[in-house]
Amino acid sequence: MKNIIAIIIVFIICSVSNQVIGQSVNLESTIKADKTGTLLSVQRIEVKSSTLTLKYDYKANGNDVLGIIIPKIWSNSTSCISGMIVKNGDGNSKDQFAFDVYGNKKFGKLAVMLEIGRIVSRASNPGDFIGTRLAHGNFTAEAYIIAKHPINQRLTKDDLYYAWIAYHPNHAFVALGKQDRQYWGYAGTKGLSRFGNFTFVNYQPETKNFWFKSQTGFGEINQKFFCQENYIVAASYLTIPLFYYLHFSPIVTKGTLTIKVEGRQTAGLQNYEVMMGKQLSNNLFGFAVGINSEYKNDLNLAPSFELYKSWKNNIGQCIVELRYDQLYKVCSAFLVLKY
């Protein structure tokens, strides 16, 4: 396990920053336990103020990410320019530093976002990335190019291209995306009072791998999940690679009664899960029970369980998410503390 002293240092910096300029602190922890032991796999420490955001993601089995975000370098009634500096790596010659500037501008009913950045590393030549998002009426589109060289040079087949486009009338959201050599599809409902569904599909033609997930809520549905803004975040996050991970809450938080259907194939191994959830106490507590499966040469079935509990007051919020997968005998927890 990597040295976690950096977590403590950043936590102290965040705590001091919160006392001086901070408005909010967000701590997220992902813990996994199986027959090999217990692992703190991901730890996020984030402090936000009106002028600055400090975010640090510690990953036990991946590159750590440390970033400083300035949400408003300059702004007026129709425009805003923001910036970000990100370090991606574990303190060696392969560390990458990204310098990023992005701006938003409204031209009547047309909203435009433009982002330009450079990635530098001692282990490789500098590379650039450029992207834009356009939104007008019922349409939103986003496209990015990530080059392993300065962007003013001729693009090559090794450069990476990402794009998605969405159509979102009054009560529906439909989008298609291309992520390098993968394809994405999204569909969801919005603006309905007692029913919500969001489904996405991923397919990789070269490997034949796929992944799909469909989440449905009935009754008092979570309008913050079944909404256009969240679908745009999901389409952008899944189609276009980002520096930071994004955690989506479990199925039980999506409505009074919920259903999740998920399946994927990786290297010929297929997994499918069907889960039903029940929410109690106005989204403060909920549980879900499902059947998980694995199929390659033989079919294996086992139950899975999820619990969700939230505490909230005028000081902050605490969230606990628990999952146990009998098929792989893995217990995981996602803990959130906001204040």
C-alpha cells in the first residue's frame, strides 16, 4: 500500500484553508474488504470557497490526483473564465502536470464552452488538449481532442477523439457518444413526477466487451438524478476522460421503489445483476436486495445487498453506503462527510 502521509498533509492544509477562506469541506472514502484484507482504495479531500477549490484524490491502486481550481478568474453577466492546475501521479518521473483554462459564454440562446490545456511530464513530450461544448434549445454537443504533441502540429491517428451529442425535449434525454474506440448510448426521462429512468450502454467493437445499466425509480423519485443537468454530467464524464472520479449514489436513492438492471462482458466473462430497492424516511435510509450472476462456461448466482443511510443538519451531512456481494465475497463501503 502506498504511503498515506500525503493524505494527512493535504487534510491539514484543507482544514486550515477552511478556517481561513473555506465555505465547505467534502471528505469521501471508499473501503473494500475481502478474504485478502481491507483496503482504503480511494480517499478524496476537497475544500471549496468562492474563489478557490483544492481537491486531492488518493488512490491505492492508481495515480493520485492533486488539483487547484479557480472557478472565476474573470466574469461578467454572460461570460466566465476559469482555470485549473492538476498533478497526476505518485511522485516519480512519470508524474503529469496539466495546465487548463476554460471559458463559458452565452450568445443569446446559444451557450458555448471552450477548454484548452497542456500536459507536461519529464517522461514524455508535452501534449495539448482542446474541447468545446455547445448548447442550444433541445440540443447539447461536446467534443475533445487529446494530442500527444502541441496542438498546432498536424493531428495523427494516435491522437484521441471524444464526442457526444444529445437531444433533450420536454420529458426525454437521448444521446450518442464516441470515446476513442468505444461507443456510448444514453436515454432518460425528465420532468415526470412519479416515474424516472436513466439507461446507458457502452460497446467496444474490437474486444466485444459491453456494459449497460438501467436505473428506474417509482413514487417520490429523485429529481436531482432524473434530470437533464445530471444526464449531461453523466454523458460527459463517461464519454470524455477526466482527472477526477465521480461517484454516483446507489439505486436505493433514486425513488421510493427502485429497480436496477446491469450487465457487462469483459474478456468473455459476463456479469448480470438485478436489484430492487426500498426507500424509507424521506431519502434518509434505504435498502436494496439483488441477484448477481457470473457466466463464462458455467452460470453462478448469488445474492447482493445494499444499504444507504444519511444524516443531515445545519452543520453538514454524513452519508454511509454499504454493499455486500456474496458472489465474490466482497464488502464495500462509501463514506461521505460534508461540512
